[in-house]
Amino acid sequence: MAIAQLTDFLGQNWLITPAALALSDPKPRDVHDQKWLLVLSGVVHADLEADEVNTIQEVHFIPDIVSPCDYAISHHGIPRPPGAEGFQYNVAFQAELWAPFAAVSSSYNPDADWDNLGVKNWRPSPFRTGFDMFTGNSIHGIFDGIIVKCLVSSDVTIGDISYNITLLGKIVFTQIRIT
């Protein structure tokens, strides 16, 4: 079963703020070591229909990480690497802790059997690995969206999925390597 890629976002809100330190935590050595709390919430259009009576379908989507990170970079004066974003480097979020949530936001057919419809579970998509633009070192744990498993009934279409994702981690700049 292939995982459908969802890209039609109907809206997203976000909050990004420096994460508070515990009393025993050392201050970050460098602004690039600062930990951030990033909260993403929104709705993505799914349009899931069942081929059979009841079908399990998995979908994957990547909320906009760049806008909140760009805001934090500009607002807090975080130095960027040389070059152009999207050409020489990408902005990403290296997650240390995460708490995703997803639910059906809308569906079609008021006469449907609602017992056979819904989000069954969700999980982070496998995290990516990249290379730090400043050091060249490998970066693990780059957030790459979430995968949502849905139960779809033959008489209902899941229209939209709402989500709320809370992440704790670092803003990172990854190299774009042409192979």
C-alpha cells in the first residue's frame, strides 16, 4: 500500500519560541545550539475514498517548517550560512522531542456509518539525515512530517485532516548536495 502525499494545506498556524533552560542546564555556547519550541497546527486536504467496504489508508504530509524558522532566524538575528536558501542550503528543524496529533476534520455523506471512519493512529515520518552547512557534520533527526493511518468507509470520503504537532529541537541549516 503506497502512502499518499498530501500537499494541499487549507491553513496553518504556528508558534516558535526559545525553549527555557532548566536550572542545571548550561547556556547554549552558540545561537545555533539554542533549543526551540515549535508548535504547528492546521488542516490539510485529504479527499480519501475507500475502494472496498472499509479500507486502511496512510497519508504523509509535511507542514510548513520554513516560515516559523525564518521568523525566528530574522527576529533573533541568527546568522545564516553563505549562499541562498533553497539553492546552497535548506532550513530544517532537528527534533529532539515531538508530540504529533491528527484527526478527521471534515467528511462527506451525512448518512454514513461513522463507526467505520476515522484516524486510527499517527506517527512522525522517518526522520531525515543531512549535513550541517557550517561544520559539514551529519545531522540526524530532521523532522519530515507525519504519517496518519485512516480508516475509510466505502460510503464516506474523508475530506480534511486537522493536526497539531509540538516539537522541541534546533533550527539547522543543511547542505544541498547535488549527486
